[in-house]
Amino acid sequence: MKKEVSIIIVDGKEYTVSKDKKYIEGKEKNYKIEEFREEKGRKIPIMVAPPETTKEGVVYGFSEEQKFEKWLKENKLDDGYDRHKKILEKARRELSSEKREKIKEQQIKEVKETTEKFEKFLKKHNLKPDEIEKIEKLLEDEHDPYSGEQSHTLYLYDATWWQGVFWGLPGNWFFGRYYPDLRYFGCNDRTSSLSTWFSRFANLYEHINYGGARLHAWVALGDLYTIWTNWLGNRASSAIVY
């Protein structure tokens, strides 16, 4: 799982993060973190934290959906993406108030149960949430192949480096689990880091109902605030978990 981001590639241009995390260094110009975010932020609505099959420590930014889809194909990560877009279009449709309330009640229940289960797991093994490798190893060791329990889950944390309060959002490998409004769980605009175990990938969106800037993450990320060009640190309002 990726913990440190050292390089950002924006529409093919490479930028290096300084060791002290205060500067972004490009071939033509060096930026302070805030300057980089101000200049690139709204121009780069799509950010990607790729799986370990791509270069370690590298994240990508794209100004257009077409450029992102081209990158997916080049890295053989496009399997099922057309299906994902169709389901996302369906998920964005307006729901009746009755339907939305049922979804809200069900999701609150599932997220509460998943979060409490993870809290018990950490307490049982005397682990801290930031002990990523140990957690992954124990989850794998303890998984019961016959129980059918959810193991692929996205965890959102309200502090960087997997600290503070967290929430567990169960996923679905094939079709995704859609969370239109993180206000349901009290974590709207509060996500500063994330971890995912056994998920294919997870998406975070700036606005409710999957709008605004977005992040596609295949790995755990310890800091969504410091260097992300599209300001997704403490700004995520909806999510999808595969």
C-alpha cells in the first residue's frame, strides 16, 4: 500500500514533492504547496492514486475525462469502467424522498456495524489504525472463506495518516456500493486520509451525489490535504466503493 507520495504527474507533466513537503518542483517552475494547488487545482478535477502495478509513490492528475480513460487503457485498468459509468449515471438520477430515506437508514446501519466491527478488531489485536501492514496481514489470516462476510471496505479518517475518528464503508467488487451523501454518517468534509483492504478501488467526490472533483484510489493514502491539487482534503461529500 502506498503511504508516501513523491511525484505528481499532471496531464503528462511531472512534478516532484520536496522532502519537507513544502514545495512542488517542476521543470519550468517550483511552487509552494499552496501556489501549486491554487494554479492547478480547479484545472485538474480528476486525481488518481494507482495500484502498485504502476510506479511507486506516483499520483496522477487529469484535466479531462478522455485523458483519464486513455491512461486507464494504457495501464490495463479499464476493465469494467464502462459499466461503472453507466451505474454512476443511474445513481445520479433523482430519487423520491421515500426511496432516499430508505437508502439513508440502511446505509447508516451498515456503516455503523462495519465501523464498530473494525474498532473491535483493532482492540482485540491491540493495534492502531495507522498500522496498515499489520492490519492487512491479520485480516487476511483471520478471513473465513465460508462466512461470506464483507472484507473489502473503505475506511475514512478525519485526521491525516489514519488518525482520529474513522468510518467504515462496505464495498461491492463488481458493481460498487454507492454512498450519495456522507452527511448521513457525520463524515462530510472530514476525510483527511483513507485506507482500503481487498477493494478493487474507491472513489471520493467533492460534492454529494458524486459531483465536483474526484479521487480514484486503489491504495491507502495517508494525507489527502497537503499536496492534492483538487482540494479533496476535508472536502469529500460522497463515495463509491468497489
